[in-house]
Amino acid sequence: MNAYRLRLAPMGALAVAVGAAFAAPPTASFLTPSLYGPQVGQTLTLHFDAGAAKDARPVPWPTDEIDWFFVRGGGEQENRAETRPDRAADNFISLSLVHPSATVIGTNRSVILKDVSGAELRTFCEQNMGALPEAVSKLAVDRKVRVRHVSSAKLMVRAPSAGQPEPSAIANRRTGQKVEIRPLCDPTVLRVGSDLPVFVYVDGVKQPGAKVQATSVATGQTQTFRADAEGSGHFRIADAGVWRVEFHQAQPLTEDTSADWVVYTGTLSFEVKGGGQ
């Protein structure tokens, strides 16, 4: 399927920066467009911002880490095993928007192994999980552990249309990502004052008790909730502008000789236009 055109070129010098977005301890990465409201036929660029949601910064495009890239819109989906920037010095790829309404873009990133101290892993879990795993609390603060990081990022953009925008059915469908935040309605048509319910998954399994964090980039304010028994919850769209949602899970590995722990990270990015209900 060639519904979307990506301009691809060798990665070159950026290969030396592979993994820069995942310095230990693990960090969230948000798939970010040059435009959240591109016109149909317009080319936009995509890059990754890494770090705290309110002030995440661009990082090199992780060509060798991406094992699935997809673009879904208008009842079609293009899947790619890898993507590369146009030029070796670029930290972005280019994509031509084909369909009106909402388009969903996402990635799965290959695992990255990092050495993390017991203290770093404990701090990460305290900040990003609903509860501190018992095995983490027992780690010596200076002990180094090997951490495998599995991450997925999802982005939604919307081509503007005349009149009141209609919700898109593709926006609330499962994508099958390794770590997924699934909104139960189309966030690209929400107005300030609305609530956005979401489900969270790891490997297709709902995550009860997961701590979900939703940040308004415009204000830097973050709302958090613990997912219920069904792996769901909601937050209030308090501000217009870009929103970044994330959750993390950590589990010890008992039968894996390459790593001691696995950390899962899922992110979702979208923009809310101005105006209230």
C-alpha cells in the first residue's frame, strides 16, 4: 500500500546517537509533528521529543530502533519496518498527509538495554508507577541492573475541514502496539472542559492500577489517575493546545539472561483547539 509517501535516505552520522532518547533511567519519547492540523496533501515532518512531557526536547531520529511505523487514515493503513531521514544530519522524517479528518501515526521501538542503579530504578518507579514493585524496593541503591526498555508512541493529527469537525472512528480503535494508550473518543475534536477516557495496555493486556499522566504542554500542568480494574480512567481537557499522555510499567525478568528488568512506556500526543463546551 502506498497511500502515504515517506522521503527516505541513509541514516549515516546519526547512527552514533542511537539510544540518545533512552538514557538511563528510561525516558518517555513523544512523536511530534511540525503541524497538528496539516492540510490534505501537505507535507509535515515528524520527530521525537524526549524527557519530561512539559519540556521534552528533540532527539536524533532512532532509525535502528524502530521495528514498526504505521500511518492510519481514511480506512487505510501503511506499515513500515523502518524509516530514515532524508539527510544524515536530519532528526526527522517527512510525510505527506493523504486523507481528511484524523490520521493516527505510531511506532514500536526495539528494546534498548541500559545499566541502571537500584536508586535510579526506584526513583523512576516512584515517579511514574502507581505502586513501587516490591522487588524494586529491595534493590540495593548502588546495585547495577540491566533494564530492557520497550516503548510505543502514538500521534494524532487532523486535517481542518469546513464546519464542525466530525469525530473519526479510527481515533479510538486499537492499534496493536506493544504499549498502547487507547482513547475512547477522538481527542482531535474535543473541546476544553471535556473529559477524555482512555484504556492502557501492555502486549494487548489491560493494565489495572497503572499510573497515567496527562500533561498540557501550554501550561505544564499534569493530571494523573490510577487505571481501574479494567485498565481505564479519564482526565479533564483543561486547556487548549498540545497534550501528552504517558504511562510506564516495570517488571522483573526471571528467565531472561540479557536483562534483569523490563520497563514499558507508552505515549499519546494530540492537539485540542480553543473554545469550550
